[in-house]
Amino acid sequence: MRGRGVVAFAFGVPDTIRSNYHIAQIASQKARKLNALVYTQADVKLEPGIIVFLTPEEPGNPPPTLRIARGAVRWAKHPDNRIVEIWVVAAKPHVWRCERDLRQAVREAGGGIVVRVCKEIEQIPEDEWFCPDSTQERTRSREAWNKRERVLKLMPFFIYKHIAS
């Protein structure tokens, strides 16, 4: 019985930046510990031997968090997977939105999945998440990230949902 899955959200591009390395390490450890499948993005390279499902992406255009969350819930509810507990792995500055969007996607799909956050995220120093070599400007610095996140936190969810769909 699987029952558990890991959903890992990239934080920047490419897969070689330290934030995505940390996410991949935590997701790999959790997947091994739980004998879980993983749903993630192309820029999160997990350890060999872990079964990984990739979210659909267009090259150079990573999908929005909500779209990844909805894909993860469809994946979790698929009869081949039957996942009832999702463990979120994301950069600490991003985790609030990943968790919120996953919970929303679970509600939209009729419930039945518990969402938990990997506490190992807390062990990574805050500045380790921001990488100047990321090709996504918003993940290069805390200032750039906060500028965007403040808007997303204040935005009514129905508008966010429309933009992120």
C-alpha cells in the first residue's frame, strides 16, 4: 500500500542551483523513508531509484504553483496511486503558498487527501533558498521574492485562481 506521496516544488531554475538541490535532497529522503512516489518539476532532480512523475511544463515557462498543485492532486487520486497523504517539499519562503494551493486543489477535487509539510525545510538557513544564479529573477533574492509575494498574499483568491489557471 502506498497511500503517501511527496510533492516537490522547484524554487528557481535550473536544477543545479542550491535551492533545488536542497528540495531534491529533502524530497528524496522523505520518499525513501515513506516508500512514496514523487510528483515534481523537471528542475528537481531526485536520487536514483525513486519513482518520479513530472508535472507538464513548457521549456522556459515553469507552471504556476496552483497548476502544479492541481496536477499533483489528480496524480494522487489516480487509481494507480491512491495517495491519501501528500508531503510538501518547497523552499521555506514558498511553502505557505504551496500548502495553501495544494489544500485548495484537494477541496476542488472533493477532499480525501491530507496535506503535510516536511519539517526538514526548517533546517535550511533562509538565505540558502535564494540563488543569484537562478534564471528566475524572483528567486534570486529575498527582496525580489517578497516584492512579488506581498502582492500574491493580498490578492483575493478568486483573482489568484484565475491568473494561476
